[in-house]
Amino acid sequence: MNRHGTPGPGGPDLDLQLAFDCRTMVEASLEARIITDQDGQILFANSCAHQLGDMLGFATGIGESISLFDSGRFGTKAVKRLHRALHDERVFDERLCISASADISLPVLGRGAVPREEQIWLDVSVRVLSREPGDACHIAFVLRDVTEDVRRADRVRINTEGIEARVKISAVLSSDAPLKDRFEQAVGIVLEMEQLAIQKKGGVFLLEENDDRLRMFAHVGKFTHQFLKDEAEVELGACLCGRAAVSGEIVISDNCFEDERHEHSWPNMTPHGHYIVPMMDESTCVGVLFLYTDVNPTHTSERIDALLQIGNLMANAIVRDRHDRRMQAASERLREAQTRFELAIEGSRDAIFDWNLEEDSVYYSSRWGELLGRDGDTLDPTIATLLEHVASSDIHRIEQEIAGFMRSEESHFDSEFRLMSSEGNIVWALMRAAALRDASGGVRRLSGSVADISSIKAVEEEMRRLVQQDQLTGLSSRGRLLERLQHALARSERTQQLCAILFFDFDRFKVVNDSLGHDVGDELLCSIAQRLRSNIREVDTAARFGGDEFVVLLEDLPDADSARATADKLLEVCAQPHDIRGHRLVSTASIGVVTNAMSADGPASMLRDADAAMYQAKSSGRGKVVEFDKAMHDAMLERLALEEDIRDAIADNQFSLVYQPIVNLETGQPIGAEALARWHHPERGMVSPGVFIPIAEESSQIQDLGDWVLRDACRQIVDWKQRQVIPDGFTVSVNLSKAQLMSPGFVEHLLSVVASFGLGPSDLKLEVTETTIVDNRAGVADVLRELRSSGFIVMMDDFGTGHSSLSGLHALPIDELKIDQSFIRHEDGQKEIIAITSSIVTLASYLSLRTVGEGIETMSHVALLQNLGCHYGQGYFFSKPLRPEDFETWLGSRISEAA
């Protein structure tokens, strides 16, 4: 039938056959063909259309509404252009892109197949079918999948662009510019490759041999200063760059915000992806190239191959540069060695020689003439020239040493001897030589130097004298006394006579130093030393051990009573006043005595036992002589037993904490408490802290005990807070030992423990003794500063008992000062002590340090501290240390009184 509906020239049958053939041809077409009515209802769709609809997820059934052109598929603008063409009855003919889900396999580290949206390209042709102009009745859609054509064209463009980029990069990397400049130019070329969908940002990390970190080398694009600072180094295996370096494979991230492997994010960072390309020298990574991409770019093997080839070019440049630098450095070292050798020969103060044994000739440098007091040009080039100037007392030994060296297999020869110059001057010489031996081991050549070490020998002699003598007092040193004691013990075994150790400790040195100055204190020490020296025999030895500790060694004693008699005599002598710079000073001594009959385990044992006896003398009232006896020996054994028991006590939770209140002296209200450890021994009962704390410190168990105290105090604070027992701002003080403070990572450990209980640094105060804080040798001050910067309050405990002075308070890393009870508990009217206490409080207030008076027992103590302006107080006047439940009762009563 023709377009008007009337049969064609061939009749109806021919028209039907033609229609059938046309339909068959349309069905067999490789193009998707769809006909709809003017409302979009599908009237016809061939097989190819059904297949395309299944792939892209749009309707193709008869009577269904075509959904392919929803704005979400091709974009709003493309759909608008289609509708405008249909309205104007124009042909719509465009190439459009549509996305479809697909799994693609890429060499992405640890991910395998990656789900993503795949782009499908279609050539779309749409036209209106009408009988008459303006009389639209049907719409014909012709769709052809041209994805492979597009991809083929992309691959061609990528390959072409990659080749061009590699040519440019090769030229840049082969230039003579600095390596960093070359790499920045190379990265810039990569960033200009349009087919990679790369943002204008990227750079290079380099990895040196045996290094565990990538280090930023070059970057191009806009990076924040903070990024460049924090990402200057990347740990191997971390983030994307470190992973690529470890694996040796390219790492691809489609969106860093959704990629768990991307560990570093930055404020205001825009969404992006990454290509991380390892630069490989065979199987060794020498660096990585990192590039920023758009989110979810299309990845193809051509793009990845192009990047890997660029990475190889950069790796080759790095390897070449490192090789060139090594060769240059080796060449420079060779030149420097040659120069040094030439300068060493000419400028050395050593006398150089080269003995050729095969020719029996010796080369002597010009320094030999000066060393031997002769004209260097007249030296006979034989070994006899050297040997004839060796001192007669050393010549036999030197000849034997040289002969022995020749017979040996050693390669180096060292010897010290004395040379006699032509003018008769004696020079101590050190010869150092190296031998060149033949296949049978015989020496062919011996070359070396002879150095004048006369000044070194003189220094060594002076050092020996200094080591054996205390520089301030002129008495023997500790080392010299130990040496003499060892000899005395050996002689005692032969003669059956006794030797004894007298251990002295003098009082009031701190007061003298702080009040009159160290110069007066030093003169006092010298005066004491002179008295000791003048009142012992020649066979005896007086030594200073440091500070105000002196030791006297008595030898060849007939009995122990002789040692006691000498000690009593020296005690009386030392008790006499010293007249120093117009001051009449008295410094009584406490003396511990031990003989080798009582302490027979060697020098160290005798000193230890004498020290123990001295401490017994001090604790007995000072100014006394105490002999080491069996009771002290038993006490030491008891101490060792307690050492063992402490270990079990910590493990078995035998320790408990009591809390002594600390009150505001102005308001009388509790502001905190000090946590104090108590030990209830299962057999001994209560063991005093004065007993077990020193033992724990000496046996290195104080760290475990201190950690237990810290944790139990934190647990108690949490319990009181949860039950609202303590008011806001209430703090608990815990004592820290030097061993804790000096343990590695203590600050981090302390913060971790406090945080594990849900507390903060402001809930605790850390008490550290004065002697620990002022010990500059241990580096405690640095730890305390770190604790303060972390938010902890640091308190100096027992101020006045150590070696610090008021003038040095400003430099100490503390917040509070706890005044020792000896300044609080004094007889009424002791103006000196009151004046000192007032000075402490006044200076502390000036330095913005809070003060705490401890040992308060009477109302007069409270009144004194209030008048002086002391902030807080602690002592039995307020309360003794209490168990937690009793402390709660006491605290409740004080708070209710205030209310």
C-alpha cells in the first residue's frame, strides 16, 4: 500500500511480502530499533533493542512506556535537546553516554575486582514519523552501541599522549638540572595528560636504601603548608603511598573519603581519588609517584600501563642519580684522602717512617730531625738510626718486641718507649706501625709513625694523682681508700692484726652552705680534714667520700678496742669549734665503726657495715660512735627478708591506702587529701612506711608499689565522685619516687592510667621530695616540666630537708611547696626558725607558689601559719590519716559544719 492507504502497483500480496521482508530485516539489524506512539508507548522493538534494554535496564515491551530517556540517564540537557527536536519534528542525532554497573578487575592493592559504574556510549537517532507535515503519529528510535569504538579511540589517544609524555619526561630527566627540578618538571608533564583525568596536584616521595620511611622530594600544585609539614615523611606500609612502596604495585583509590586505606585526611580537603605509582628498580622500590584524580575516574589498562612506564622512567633517573652521586663521592673521597695523606706527611707533628726490609732502607720524614735533635738531612736511612736513640732502659725490650712481631702473624705493631735526643732530652714516644707481609708471612715492609706523648704521660701522671686525692681537702679519694683497704685486708690475714673503718657524717653543712655560702662550707670541710689528718698515724688513711662524708682506715690494730678508742678521740676532736672567717662553727660528727673481724666479706662489705653503723649513730641522737655488731647484722638480714616480703605483698594486695585531709587555712574547709600507703603484714602486723618505703626504693620495687598506689587512689577518687562524697575541685595527692620519674615513658604511662579511670590530670597532685627535684644529674626536672605541661600539679614535699635553697626556688618546676614539719613543730619563741618559715612563705607567694604546712598539731601551729599567709595545712590537729570509710565520715562532718 502507498502512503495514502491504497494498494501499490503490485497489489496487496506484494505489499504484504514487502512489509514482511522489511520487518525481518529490522529484526536482524545490529542496531536497536524502537517505534512508539506520540505519547511514548512502545509499538515495536526489535531483538537488539530488547538486549540493550536488558543491559541498561529500560523497558522494551509492547505497550510499555519507554524509560531510556529519563533525565538521570543521559543528563537533563540532552533530554531537553531531544524533546525540542521532537517538538520541531527535526531529526535528533547525537552520541550520548550512559552509566551501567559493572565489576572490573584492576591491579588495585588488596582489592581484586572493583564494583563501579561503567560508561556505555550510544549513537542515538530519533525522528518523528508522520503521514502529513505537522501530523505526527509515531516516533522511531535507532540506537547503536559504540562503546568499543569510543574506547578504542580513547586507547589510541592515551597511547599517543603517553608516548608524547614519556618522550618529554625522558628529555627532562636526562638534563643537567638538579634532580628535584627535573622531577618537578616531570610531574608537571604528567599532570598535563588530559586522558588520565588527573587533577593539577601530585608529587614524588623517595625511599633511600635501608630506610623505613618515604620522604617528600618534589611536589607540584597547591598544597597547604600543614600538609607538606605533616606529610614530609610517610611510614612504609602506611597510607596509600607507603602501601604501594611495600607491595611494588600501583595503588588506585577511587574516592579517598570512602577508602579505609587512606589514613590521612585534612580540613577542607575536597573529594578526590589517587593513583600511587611505585618507582621500581627491578624488585626494589626507590620511591612513589602520587597523583590526585577526579572521583571515580574510568580506569583502563592503557592508563595504568602509561603510568607504570612513567614510573619506570623516574626510577631509572633516581638510580642513575644515586649511582652518579656515589661515584662522585667516591672520587671526592679519593682526592681528599690523597690530599690528607700529603698534608699528614708534611704537617703532622708525628715522625713518619717507612722501613723497606727487602732493601734494608728506612725513609724518615723531616720531623725526625726535630725529634732527635739532629739535622734531618744527615740521618742515616737505616733502622739503627732509630734504635741508637732509644733509652738504654728500653732498648732491650723494644728489640725483643720488634723481633717477636716479625715472627708473628700480626699486622699492626704498637709500643711505648723513651727516646734520647742528641741534646740529652728524654721524650716519651708512641710507635704505631703496619706491616706488609709476603705469602710466607715474612714482613716485607713496616710503615708507621712515632708520636711525642710526653705531655700525655704528664697528664696521665697528674690524673693518677688526682684520682687518688680529693681536690678540695687533699685527703685520699674513695678509689685510693678502697685500694688501701684491699691491701690492709690482705696484710691482716698474714699478720693476724685487725684493720677498721671509721665512717663519719657531719651535721649542719646545709645550714652553713645556705646561710654563709659554699666558700665557708668548703673551708669547714678542709678544717675537718686537717683535724683527721693530724690525729691519725702515718699508717692510717683519711679519705673524703663526697659532701660531708669522711672515712678513716685504721691498720695494724691489736684489738677492736683500739678502733673504738681512736673513734672516741676523733669524735672529741671534731666537736671542737672551727674559727672560719670570723664565724665560730660547730659541726658534730656521727661515727660508725667496723673491724674486719665483724665484717669479713671484703672492702665493699666493710664500707656498707660502717655506713649502717653511722646511720645508727645519727638516729641515736647524733654526735655518737656506734660499732657495727651482731644486732645490726641481724637487722640487715631482717631488711633482706622484708625485701622479699614486699614482692609478695604487692602481688597479694596486702597494701592499703589511708587518706590524711588537707584543709584551706583561711576557711578551714577540706580541699584535698594525701594518699599514704599502709602495709598489714600477715605475720608481722603493721609495718611502718619508714621501714618499707626505703627498702622498696633500694630494692627497685618502688615502681611497682608506686603504680599500685596510683591506681588505687584513682579508683577511690572515681568511687567518691560517683557517690558525690567529695566536693568539686577536691584533689588527692600521691607521692612519686625518683625511680618512677626516671622510668622510660613515665609521663605517657601516668596519663594512660589516669585516663583509664575516666579522670584528668587536675584530679591529682604529684608530691616529689626536695632531694629528688634538685638532683640535676638525674634529669628529673625535665620530666616534671612535661608533667606540668600535661596538666598535673607538682608539689615539692619536705622542703627544707634537702639541698635546695630559697634563692633557687624560681628555677624549680613546681606549683606548690610543702614546708617540712621541722619548721612547724618548734619551741615557742624560736625566732630563727619562725624567720626562716616566714621567708619560705613570702618568697613562695612572690613566685606564685602555693604553700602547705605539714605536721600541724596545735592551734598555735595553725595561728603561726595563718599569720604568715600559708595557704593550706595538714596534720593531726585536723585529722590523722584515715581509712576511706572513716575519711568519708570526717569529710561529711566538716562539710556539714561549714553549711
